[in-house]
Amino acid sequence: MPELTLGSLSTPIEAILFDKDGTLLDFTAMWGFWTDRVMENFREELAARGLQFNAAEIPHIWGTFHDEQGRMNGYDVRGPLAMGTMEEVYAVLTWHGYRAGLSWAEAKIIVRECLLQAEYAMNKERPAQPLPGVLAFLEQCRSKGLKMGVVTADETENALSHLKWMGIESFFTVVVGTDQVGRGKPFPDMLLLACERLGVPTARVVVIGDTDGDMEMARAAGAAWKIAVGEPAHIKLADLTVRSFDELLEVEVNR
């Protein structure tokens, strides 16, 4: 059985489960493209009804950062866009439509259409980009005989598409989206289901993610280790935090 070694600590593992957005793929490149189009569509729909949408509110809706031209160029790892499901993201924007003067029913219809239009544009553009070091790390893990899977707050069909766009879908035996479980992150349901399908105990699994929602899911399920990719100041619950997969390549995985 492979062993993962971090400094003086070593533990036998059978599988690694990855978050998708912000872990395997560049979150801002992917969801910045989508967010910019959703907000543009939303603003146009409100304007067509004589309603105002203050651009200064946009960063506070889903927890996003924007450049001088209004394009998304970063995000809050604690925010709805980073940690929420698509239905939660939908509900938050629907609430803002209601606040702007739409009826709740009208807001639901308009926001759903804005999301669908943005998804259509994203499917044409395919802006998914793997983060630096991801491919090399996946190849290293496969060479050591580790099983790998994805557990994501996105829906399964979307996740499979994004992995294919990046050309890395063949690395993963299982992909579990939030639509397959009753409770998404930070609850352990997705991780437990993935482990069941992989045929491995949770105590022999390492979880790699970019938010404390991923880390809490891993803790609740009893995973061996919780590894975060990102800024240490933003993630409190990880056993180890690295800034990129290039650093993870230095972690020893031995058979």
C-alpha cells in the first residue's frame, strides 16, 4: 500500500479525493468568465424593466473581486461562489433581484435564464484551465497506484465536462457532484459516497481542496489527512497548506 510522508509523519493511503474548482482548475479563469456574463445579463434584464442594479453591489453578492473594468479577477474562498452549490448561488442572486424590485417569481425566472445563457457561453468558450502542477501530480499519483476521485459542489454532469475540457478525466475513477447526495459540503456525504464507490475506507484517503468546506468535509468523514491548496491565512482546518501543486510534488508518495 502506498504511504504518504509529510516531514516526520507517514500514513498508508489508498486514494486521494480532490475538490474541483480552485483545486484542480483555475477558479478565476473559469468562474470569472461565467460570473461576468451572468451579471451582465442580469443588469440588462433589470434595465429593460426600468430597474437599477448598482455595480458596486456585485462583489458582495457572491464574494468576488473585480478590476477597474468590472471583470472578476479574484474571489473570497469563504464566499458563496467558492463554497456554495449552484442552487445556493441561484438563490442569492434571486434575492438581489427581489431587492431590486422584481417579484420573487419574476426574479427566479430571470436569474435562471441569466445562468443558462452564461452556461451556454461557457460551453462554447470552454475556459477551464488546470492549475500549475496539477497534471504532473496526477501522473505521479497514478504511477504509485493510488485511486483518485473528485468531490465537488458543482453538479456531476458539469464536473465531468470541465474535467474533459482540461483533458484529465481519465485520472479519476469516480466523480461525485452535489446532486448525488442529500447534503453537500461541509457535510461528509460526498466523501463517504466516493469512498464507497472506490472501495476504500475513509481512514485511507487524503482530501485535497481549497476551502475550509473541503477540510470540514474531510474531518467529518474521518479522512487520513486534509491538504489545502491556497493561502494559509484563508484556510484554518488543513493539516497542510501549500500554495501550489508544485509544492505537493515534493510530498513523498512511496509504495
